[in-house]
Amino acid sequence: MLVGKRIVFFVLTINLVSCKIQDVQEKGLVTSKAMVVSAHPLASQIGADILKRGGNAMDAAVAVQFALAVVYPDAGNIGGGGFLVFRKHDGTPDALDYREKAPAAAHRNMYLDQNGEVIPNLSRKGHLAAGVPGTVDGMVQAHQKYGSLPWRDLVQPAIFLAENGFPLTKKEAVKLNEEQKDFIKYNTRRPAFFLKKRWEEGDTVVLKDLAKTLGLIRDKGRAGFYEGSTAELIEAEMNRGKGIITQADLANYQSVWRKPITGQVGNLKIISMTPPSSGGIALIQLLTIAQKFPLKEWGWNSVKTAHVLVEAERRVYADRARHLGDPDFYQVPVAGLLDTAYIRKRMTDFSLKKATDSDVVSPGTPAPQENPHTTHYSIIDAQGNAVSVTTTLNSNFGSKVFVGGGGFLLNNEMDDFSAKPGAPNSYGLVGEEANAIAPNKRMLSSMTPTILEKDEKLFMVIGAMGGSTIITTVFQIIMNVVVHDFPMQGAVNAGRFHHQWKPDWILSEWGALGPFTGLGMWLKGHKIAPKTGGIGRAAGILVLPDGRLEGGAEPRGDDAAAGF
Ligand code: GLY
């Protein structure tokens, strides 16, 4: 408790001296027809150009995914995976799971030593951390089902950037400088294109090998990545670095169209990602709990509001740890977890007066199933089609391993499995049987690409990066707009906090809770830890009452909205 006290007073002091006013009333870019919001201005512009040329939201999504793989290599990717949620202009929802899979040679104890202890970093860095990438297959599938422009026109803008170079932003230069040691340590072929004594803002990055790989994808589609020379390069890289992905794993990879998770909370319909992401279920659980409390009256991030959100998050993340995993391998009790009576029952031991100890909060018992460093971008086109995509390599720059000769990074998504029951992953998340490693299984995710309808009309496209904090970031942004009436940009600007059951503390951005709320929370028994560098990075588009679109681009990153 002494440690808890020290932490909270540290946070209070920091809050008092550094509490910069977050402009929660700031309005973002407003356009009349179409918009893209992504983590990089060049990627947003490429997406907006595709929309201007008559491409639809899915065309733009494909072009933005490949552009991010070039200009935002910490999370944009072709060597990773993601989830895409779609809402056609007539309201029909769809969802694409292009999450990575465990290679066929993966097994439950692959990250444990002979004493059964987790070997540090083995699932986080280097060749063994990589799952079989899903991005290229996902983009091919998305384009085949919903695209309208020729495939090659959507890949070409990324090739242009990789071949001719692009200027580094200040934040990207800082990140590349931080990775230099790992790039040397974990690569079997020096990735000269990213090695430099010191990267500066404005330096030009040219990625010739990546341009070549993208050229194969442009010309051959799926076969340009999962077969032929790219597949050979990936297998050769694995052999040099003692990884286990084979050409057969690549040939066997398939992304999957899934029925999105939907839920009605008041006049909002939530359309979000189904397992193997935990995002959709957790978000609907959180919104359902929050709806029962007069949060508007209590005020944004007041002690009572923050306490309710934290207590809801504590219980929802306990459910995540027990019940969620790849539905192709584990019977996830989706209907039980989304049952309103079940969700409300989870709060029966809640007290407005004091924090609950996470050790006494167990996962709930929903009715069993009856039937058998990430980035997000949001798009709305002129016809009203909406796409919400979250894509990732997992940590910043994934496994840190570039495929020699291929010029692209491989993910470290295997760390999203539970290496051992109760052993925390890099986000501190714990898991059990539902998320144990098995060959060809998909690892559980927190990605929450989401589309909201209000009164049956398209209302918001939203999602975020941030590992375990993705869900709570999306949750708080929705609450900021729906309950507290912030504009889209203000809702993204606003300070965030996060609780995930275990470890039992609130992560709080500087200034997010403010000194009085911080003190009030501490008096209720909450422990608070400061989170430097911010929580999550979000990208949102709000449909305004007059039909125009307002962007919410992340001020914590280089994000930008573009549209017309
Ligand atoms: N790799 C982060 C997530 O999928 O939750």
C-alpha cells in the first residue's frame, strides 16, 4: 500500500505541475463527402486520392494498408495481420479476420524452459516470435469481395513511395533511433535501409527491397507473397534465424470472413470485431455497464465516473482472460458474454465507495456457447460505405526481423498467446486454456475496429492501436462523444486511463484524471501508475447531424485526416 501511496502522490504532483489543458472541444477536419484518418499523412492522402478517383472505401482501405507498410513501418505492414470491419451504405455489416496464425510446428510449451518457466523475450523478439502473416491475403480477399478499382492501382502508390523515398517525421526518426540495437541484434542480414548513426526529421528513407516485394504483390496478388520468391525468402530467413515458419505455412494461410459482433446499447448499434479479437465483446460489455450510470451528470473523468469505468474494465478484462480465444479452436461463449443480464450481474459486487481488489474478482460464468505496435485507420466514402481497420505487427517494428532481400518486417504476434497460464505477456495480459498455443491457431487480440450506428444511421467509425489498451481507448472515445458531447477531435484528444484487471492498477496519462480525481480515486483504494508516452492512438470519423464528416486524428502520433 505504501508503494501505491507513493505512486499516487507522484502522479498527483505530476498532474499539478504538468496538467496541460487537453482541448476536448477542438473540432477536427470537416469534409462534406468522404474521409480517411490514419497514422500517417501520406497514407491518409493516398486513401483520399483513391476515393477522389471514384474508388470506394474498400479500395481506399487496401491502398492505405500498403502505404502504411512503407511510411509507418513500426505497425503498418505486409508481414503482420489485422481485422477489418465493414458497413455497406445499405447497412449490411461484414468482418474480415486476417490475423496471423501460429506456424504448424508451434506447440503449447514452445516458450518455456525445462523448468516450465517462460524464457524472457523468446515470444517477443526474433524469428520465433513471428506468426504466419495474414495481411496480403486479407487485402486480396477484401478487394475481391468489395473492391472496384483495379488491384494494381491500389498497390502502386505504396511502391512509388518505397522506390522514390519519403521524408521521416520527427516521431518516426525518434523511433528508428530507439530500434538500432535490436535491428542489428535480431537480423541475420543487416537491414542497411534502416541503419544509421542518427535519424533526423526530414531524412529520406528509400526501401528498394520492399518496393520489389510490393511489385510482386501488385503483379501476382496473393501468389506474390505466399508463393515463389517471397515465400522462399521468408523460409530462408527462418532457417537462418531458427524460426519455424515454412513455405507450407504460407501456402496454407487463409483469412476468414466472419460475422461481426453486434450489440444494441440504447440508440447505438455497435458493429465490431468478433473473436479471435476480444475487442468487440469487451467493448459491448463496457458500454452496457456504463449505460446504467448517470455519467453525464457526474461529469467527464470525475471521481465517480472514473471509478465506474475502472470497475467495469476490471471485470471485463477478467472475462477476457478466461473465456476468449480463437473460435476455430475454442468454444467462446459469445452469446453468454453479451447477454445483458449476465453483464449486469458482473457488477453486483460493485461498490460506489471503494475499489474492488482484482484478486477477489474472478472471471464470470457466462452461459456456454450453444453453437458449436498496431495501427488503426477509418474510412467513409461518398456513397456512405464505411471501413474500420486495425492492423499490426504487435510491438513497435514487430519481431525486429526483416526478411533478408524482402525488405519487410515480420510480426511478433506469438506473444499475444498465453505462453503459460497466468504468465503475463508484453502488455501484462494473462490468459488460460482458451488462448494457449496450438499449431495453426490464431492468437487472441484486443483490436477493436468498430462502426457505430445511431438510430439506424451510420454514426461513427473508430478504432485504435495500443495492445491491451485498445479496448479502453475506443470505449472512452465513444463515451466522450456520446455521453459528454465532445466533438470527434476533442474526444480523441482527451486524456485516457486504463485498467485491465491484472496488474491491479490504473494506468493514467499525465493530466487525464487530474489532481482531484486522482486523490478521490486513491481514497477509494485505487492504485494509479503514470503512463508516459500516452495510451493508445486512435483514428475516428463522426457523421455530423447535417451529414458532413468530422475527423478525429490522433495528436499523440503523426496522424492526419484527409478528404473532400
Ligand atoms: N497485438 C495486439 C493485439 O492484437 O491485441
